[in-house]
Amino acid sequence: MADMENFVTGLAGVVLIIFSLFGGSAEAYTEGINYWPVLLTCIAVFFIVFLPTSIFLKRPFTSELPLLLIWGGIEAPALITAGYLEFFSLTPLIICTALNTLAAITGLACYAVFYRLEGTARFIDGLIPYAAITFSMTVTAVFLVAGV
């Protein structure tokens, strides 16, 4: 029963935090940009990752899953908006989007195997998602500051 409570709480957290960023509307900040596909994809990924990892891998639900999805769900619309407002040219936008996607996938992969590891390997596995996100955000910041 605790897994179901954690699941519902995690899903609610993903939905509420992402929607709060948009003021309750998926088009609140930039007219003409439809963020619904991004939001719905984050929710779908939550289900796709949570169910198999909890059922088949017996991975307990922890805060890392919603945090990874919230980060990816926040960063994707930010990149879309930056591209739409021409803070980036197309090439840096593609690079940043690819890095964002790879960082999220890396984090999800590390989430899935964390409890199968022990000792130093577990510690390193726990750091990898944060290193990937840091790298992705650093590259994005450099492109924004450079204005390319």
C-alpha cells in the first residue's frame, strides 16, 4: 500500500510543480507555444519508468524519479522558449535539447540500477545524474551568455 501512496504522491508532485510553473496554463508565458506535449510526455515517462522499475526491478519509489522528471519537464519548455525568442540559433538549441534529453535518460538509467549496486559503485551511480545535469546546464548557460 505504501508504494501506491508514494506513486500517487510522486505523480501529483510532477504534475503540480510543472503546472505551477506555467501559472496553470500550458501557454502562460509565451503566446503560440504549446507546452502540452512536453507536460504530457513527462507524465507518461513517469508511468513508463515507475511501473516497470517498481514491479520488475523491485526498486522502491524515491524522490529522485520525480526530481529527474521535473527537471526535464522544466528545462524542455525553457529551451523551447529560448529558441522561440531567438536567444539561441538552431544549432545550439539542438545541442542543448540533446544534452537535456541525454541527461534525463542517464538519470533514469542510474535510477533503475542504483539499488542493484553496492559501495563505491552505488555512490558513483548516484552522482552520475547530477554530473550530467550540471554539464547540460553549463553548456546551456554558456550558449545563452554567448548569445549564439
